[in-house]
Amino acid sequence: MKRCLRCEYAWDGASWQCPACRHQPPLIEDFPAFAPELAWDDDAYEAGFHQLLTTLEENCFWFAGRNRLLGMVFKRFFPRARSFLEVGCGTGYVLSALCQELPGLRVVAGELLLSGLRQTRNRLPRAEAIQMDARNIPYREEFDVIGSFDVLEHLDQEGQAMAQVREALKPGGGYLVTVPQHPWLWSCQDEAAHHKRRYHRGELRSKLEKAGFRVVWMTSFVSLLLPVMAVSRLLAVSRTEQADMASQLRRLPAMVDVLFSRICGLERLLIASGVSFPLGGSLLAVGVKH
């Protein structure tokens, strides 16, 4: 069901005009806008960030590996899902991969910034896309699965966002979430990405449970490369690093990227066989709405 953010009425229908109070969200560049005052939040990221990110995603082992892992986990835990909302879809990179893996899946792209929605529209011109704040989602009991991939660490009120995800899920619906792991890995890369935190494993589980989810599975990933990450953090401390996004989103040498991609491929095989890694650069959790 759609949810009116003005009067809280919920209804089924194609139109975004609320049947109760007649409120209708404005359109910004053809996107229904539910937080229009934040659509051009220039303080969030540097100019051109989403264009730069789009280029990097297509040529970086980490983004490609995360997509493959998410597709594998989605099909394992929610094989009968018919609808999916991504909260904070960025450039639409994950959504485009899920559409290829699951061509019958209805997908909705939710993103705060117009610069991200433009890139999503370029990647998925036929996808439903809305401008929205993760802390105030305009749906109620609408989706089989919702995902937020490296989004929660950007929010001061991540508990509010989790609670909103729960409201937007159908009874028994699933929540897929990834976050950066281990506060001791904090670096200028986190600062450049405007992260608020990195997570302990128990912290993420506790927050999901508090928001009304039963955590059915968790694993770290980028685990086999954790020693490399740790060394790179130590080296960064010993020299002056730029904390701007452009310098942090630089490409690895091609041979290094290929090597890291193969290592992450081995890691996925282990995860597929039942291994749950306790340590890693990132953390993936699967929750089910109580």
C-alpha cells in the first residue's frame, strides 16, 4: 500500500494522490518527491559524485563482488519474492544486477538525491523510481523484500530507518542489509564517504532486533582481504591522505583488481557452502519481519 506522509492514510492504487486528504507529492524531473527539500543536498557529497561512482562501479572488484553475493543471498532466502524496494539505491548498480538475476521481480528505486536518481534512470529507464528519505518511507506493507546496501552508516537515525523498512514490508517480509564492519578499520575513506560509523557484528544484530526483525543469517565479507585492508589503514596513518571522494574512489591497477576479484570469488564459494565469516571489511545481515 501507498502511505500518505501528510495524514498517514494507506491505500492501494496507481496514483500517488491520497484519497483521504488529496495531498500529492510534487514531481521533480518526473520523480515523485517525498523529501523535496533534501533532493539537492549539496553538503552530502561532492559535485559529480554519482557520475564518478557510476564509472568506478563498473570497474571495481568490490562493487561487482557485492552484487554477486547479494544476488546469491536473495535467491537463497527469498526465492518466491515478487517485489523489492532498495532504500538508498545510489546509482542503481545493485538494482540493475538484481533485475538481470531475477527478471520477474518488481523493483522500486528509492533515493534521496536527484543526482543518484538520474544515474538510476540511465541504468534502468523502466524502473519505478522515487525521491525519498530513508527515515520516512511512503509505503506500508507493500514489499516482499527491502534492501539497504551501505546506507545505514550514513544516517544519524538509523534505527528510525530500520523501523520504516519494517512498516513498508509485508508480514514475514525480508530485509537485506550491508554495512561496513569493524570500527578499528575507520580511515579517511570513511570520512570521504561521509560515514557516521562502522559496525560491530553484535551491534547490527541488536539494532535489527530492536527494530522488530528476527535475524536469520549474518556473515562478514571481504574477509579474505581483511589483512590487506588492515595494512592499508596502517599505511594511511603514516602519511597524509586526502579525505575527498575523488581521491578515495580511485581505481586499483587492473591486475590487482583481477586478483582481488578472484579472492572474493573464492570467498563467495565458501559462503555458498555454508561458511559464515566472523570478520571482514563488510557485514551482511538477513532479517525477517516479526
